[in-house]
Amino acid sequence: VSLGSGLSWEPRSRAVEQVHLRCTAGSLEWMYPARALRVLLEPNLASARHTTVCIKPASDFQGASIYVERAGQLHLVVSEAQGPRPQHVSCFSAHSPQGVALFLQASPQRDISRRTASFQYELLSNQSAAGPDFKKMALVEAMCRPCDNVELLMAICSSDFVVKGSIRNVSHDSENHMSQVDVSVQRVYRQKNRIFQQEEGSGEWRGPIRTLLQCQVKRGGGDFLFTGNEHFGEAWLGCAPRFKDFLLVYQAARERGANPCEFELN
């Protein structure tokens, strides 16, 4: 959602503009922030399964601070004074099944230079969010332990991405408690967005996968089946067995009729 300009509002009006967002994921862009904006995240859900909200400010977030409303009180989530931290994701529980209210307060400005307060948001279900912060949310994607056979068979059916490839490099970001696995991809079975792409020139398929620093991912040889889910346009590691081990598990399950979905191997 792009809200155009806060400069176009009636100067003497003290009314707070209100915006209703009904998707479970999306983004909001508020240009030239002025006064205040109340954003109601009201996904059209049959049940209240989605109980955790995560927001990620844009790297050039400017001109406002973000608060979350809880029981009539405002709690600061993103402060312009702290400066933007592009990797910083804030998560909080939605106590009301009706949704979540965010309050954006414009910062006082001496000039009218262009500022844009923009962020992405995701509403997460109970199953994928174990607590109030992003690290715990990611723990389900990056379990730091081998998946058992049942988890693996479900992962190939329900993950946002499933690719066969090898590890080119692993880099660590201790400040943000993350590691990044750069994958050389032999085959993309599924991907939600274009995280894994073909490089011009070499023609090689590559892509980055994130995981938690505490998982202590190391570079290993051989081929793996990488699975996982996407959050804010980034791939987060789920199950990642060696490809030969995956084949044994899948073929045994298929012979028993115990595979939850058909997986195209050829």
C-alpha cells in the first residue's frame, strides 16, 4: 500500500488518518509523513490462527516512529532516532483476534525534503512463531538439528522453496545472529519468489539461504536438498538432508504409500 503524501492533508486537521490492511503479508509506504497514521492489520481469517505480527522497516526508513497499540497503550517498536537497521525485524503477539493496530507518529521536520516511512509486515500462525521475537520465529525454519523422516517428507510438500544443490560458501553475521549459506543450485523444484536465479555469463543457478548463527552451519561437500520458507523476501533454512539420504527416505515412503505428496525426481 502506498499512501502518497502526508503534505496533502488539511493543515489544521488533528484527525488521525486510518488505514485498513486485510492481507496476511504486505508492505506500507508513507511518503512525506505528517502528523500520525493508524494502521489496522485485519486479515480476513476464518480463525484466529495468525497470532504473531512481524514488521521489517525499509533500509531507508525515515520520518516517523512506529508503535503497537496494546490495551489502549502505545509501545515503541521502531524509533527513527535509533536509525534504520535493515536486518532488524520486530515481532509481537496479537492479543486480539480482530487484528493488530500500529500507530505511526511523524517526526517534526524543519524542511519538506522527501522522507518515506515504509515497512513490510507478515502475520504468522501459532505453528511457525514460538515467541515474541524474530529469532524464535526463525527457530522453526532453522531447527539446528536434523529433521526426522516425517518432517522431511512434509517439508518437500509444504516448503516455500525446495532446491537441490551444494554449498559454495557460508558467511556469518554475529551482529544480527545470522549465517548465510550461498548455494550452487543444480535444480529448482519449487520456489515462491525468485531468490534462486541464473547468473548471466556463467549460466549457473545460485541463491542465498539464511539460518541462525547458533546453528553453526559449516561448509560441507556433496549435494543437499535444501528446503525452507520465505520471510520478508529471504529464504530461511528448514530441512537440508544430503540428497542421497533424502532419496532413500522418499523411495521407502513411496513404496509403503506413506509419502504425503508426489515429488518429481526426474
